[in-house]
Amino acid sequence: MASRFHSTARKIVAIGRNYSEHAKELQNAIPKEPFFFLKPTSSFVRTGGNIEIPNGVIAHHEVELGVVIGQTGRDISQNDALSHIAGYSLGIDMTARNIQDVIKKKGLPWSTLKGFDTFTPIGDFIPKDKVVDPHQLGLWLKADETIRQMGTTSDMIFRIPRLIQHVSSIMRLEEGDVLLTGTPSGVGPLSPGQTVTAGLTQGKEELDRLELKVVQRQGGYVYQEE
């Protein structure tokens, strides 16, 4: 499972608004309990691939720490949460921001704006024993040579055991599932022709890096503003 979790995962559970500065930059209230949405595993794309921007879409990057579930469970306590983790991964949660702005006002589901193919770049599997403390990792992302996001997982509002406890109280977490834990501030648009690079660090050690080209999607969905 560990080396090929990208192809065996049943679901991607993405936590929203888990960094207060990110919530503020989008003018969202800071949640009182974890908030999450689901992304399809068909949105995974590996480093060296392309992020495809559909026509009419303004797509924002959100760099995140991913948690890879290693043991299936439901109603997992915070004390037992770490035993259900196989390891970690670097990810980018792409968001069709202009669609989100409209959908939020209407109270409609988020599946379209989060679920496009290639909208979840994902890195290599990092075994749990290689990470001393998942709440002391650095996250960064740059578009071409411009740093956009630079943060630390210590700024999470809800820590990983709380996230696992909350999600598993609602739906079973299964082996291979990926839990994206939220993004620090600095999100912004990516345009076709750019290169996006992201990294996950532990002290001075780089645990993983993603690099992808941003391209215009040919065919498929076209978003037209109302």
C-alpha cells in the first residue's frame, strides 16, 4: 500500500480553513470544529506531470501536508489516531476559486471546484518513522521563481489526531486514504505556462518536492460566468 497509495486510495479527505491566516485571507470565519470536503482520487497527478486549468477557471494553489491512513477504522480516538497513520505526503489542493465564489453564495456542493482532473498533485510516500513531529514541518510553494506560500504545520488550528477523530466519527477512514490537513496563507492563481514547485521540510532536510507544469486544458468543461 505505502509505495502506491496514490492508486489504491479510496478517497481524499481535505480539511478546510485549518490555518487561521488562510481563513482570514479568504474572509472566512475560523471554524469551531474541523470542516472537510471530499476530492476524487482521479484528481491525483504526480510530480513531473501537468496541472490542467479548464477554460474559464481561475485556479488557486494550496500546498498541504497529507496524512496517509495505514489502518482502517471508525470512531478513532485522538489517543489512538497515530496508530492509524502509515505515513505522510506532500500535496497541493487546487481550487477553482471563481467557481467557489459563486457556489458559496448559493450554498451548493464543492465537487466541481475541487474535483477537476489533475487538481490534486501528490508527492511520494514518506513513512511515519521518518517524521519526528508532523506538527513541526515546513511547507512552501512557488510559482516560477516567486515564493507564494511559506508556512509551518505548527500553525494548524486542529492537530492531526483531532482531524482523524473528527472525520472517523462521520465516515470510516480506510487504508490508503489521504487526509489533506489544510493550507497556510498565500494562496493565489496559477496560469498556463507557469511552473509550480512545492516542498516539505523537516528542519534543514527536504522530505519531498513537487514540480509540475501548468497548462491550459484542451476540451472538457468550460466555465461561463453567470
